[in-house]
Amino acid sequence: MNRVQIKVAVGNAKSAAIPKYFGFIFGDIERAGELHNQKYHDLEIYSLLKTDSQ
């Protein structure tokens, strides 16, 4: 496995704290990335590469 990715809703600070705690790096915003309660929400994308932990 080379890349692990975590997506959290924009503005969800508690969920965004998890990937930050584990050293994931913020990459981008995925616009209208998830449908929830009949509304699309933007997502923050965090990732960790195999080479990041070496």
C-alpha cells in the first residue's frame, strides 16, 4: 500500500483533527464530494504516503 486517504466534511473540526494528529497532510478540497441528507457537501482530503513515514 502506497497511499492512505481520509476525507472529512469541510467545517467538521473534530473529524479533521484525526488525520492531523496522525500526520496526514492536507491535499485539497473535493467540491460536492458527498451526498448526505439530500445535499452535497465539500470534503477536505488528507493523505499519508508510504514515504512520509520513513
